[in-house]
Amino acid sequence: MSSQESILDLILKEEKNITNKQKKILIAAIEAFSDKGYAATSTNEIAKKAGVAEGTIFRHYKTKKDLLTAILTPLVHTLIAPFIVKDFFSKVLDLSYNTFEEFIRAIVYNRLEFLKKNQALFKILIQEIPFHEDLRELFKEQIAKKIFKRMEELVESFKAKSEIIDIPTYSSVRLTVTSIFGYFIARYILLPEAKWNDEEEIETTIQFILYGLTPRK
């Protein structure tokens, strides 16, 4: 994935048999689902955005759920999962860190760059995965388990050096991940219109994690 390509670019590139109308439908659906959510978006709205007749959508996708699945299943299974795992491992999880703080900063800045580039798709995933068990299980199997396993190994190494307090390793990983993604969700999904000082908020999030997990001296 080049620095200029988004996940959407890769979806459209990977789908060799996709028609121009299908591309327009997928792009329109991503924009609509991202703006209003899956439940509040009608196929008629998607058709208008795509510049096609509503019947054209149903010729390619039997239901609105099929359209969502057409976006998210290849997104998670074919593209996001391999990309996130490979990219996150090569740029963050497989590197060496002198301190726990270095590790946390690497996670924050690596994922921030990724999420900025793929904001609309990230919003759809966050909004819809809780309501679709098949997508939730796919995300869990393809991404969460692999990343959590490696993060647990790294956290264990920091615990061995007394850089992290002695609490269950899974709890350390969970608290770290939820703190970082809590900021991302608030910043880009819940309150994007707020006046954010990103540099300050990122630093506050990092310090919050460090204060909670590093031993008091």
C-alpha cells in the first residue's frame, strides 16, 4: 500500500470483475453509511449519490445488508486484516523498544496516520461491527487475536524489566488499546466538530496510559 493509497483504493483495485456502476455504488454506500450510519441510510439515497437507479443496486446486491457485507467482508478479510497485521507488525510490533513509552508512542502515531487516511471506512467498522455478529467474529479472528497476542508478548517483556505494574497482561493490553482507540473514536466519530488540539490530546492520552501502567518510584 503506497503512502497515497487508501483501503478503498485497494478494494477497488482487488475486485477485478467489478463494474464501474458497482464502484460508484460502493463509494456512495461508504460515504452514506459513514455519514448517517447503516440503519438510517436508504438504498434510494445510495442510488442518488451513485447516480444510478435504485433497481441497479438490487441487481448487484439483493439487500442493503448484502451491500454492507460487500464493503466490509473483503475490507476486513482480504485487505484490512492482512494490511493491518502486516503493517502494524512491521512498523510497530516487530521493532525493538528501549522503554514502554517508546512502544506506546509508536502505536499512537502509526495508527493515527492509518485512521486519517481511512476515516470513512473506520467509522463504518466502529458503527456496524457491534450489530453484525458475522462481521464482529471476522474482525476478531482476522485482526484482534493476532495483534493482542503479540502485544501481550511485548507487555510481558516490559513487565520483566519492571516497566509495567504487575497486573494481568491481558488487562494491560486492554487498557492501552481502549485508551488509544477511545481518543480516536471521540476525535473522528463522536465529536469531530469539536475544537481539538490534537498534539495536546495525543500527549495527554499517552501520559494517561503511562501514569496508569508504570510503577511509581
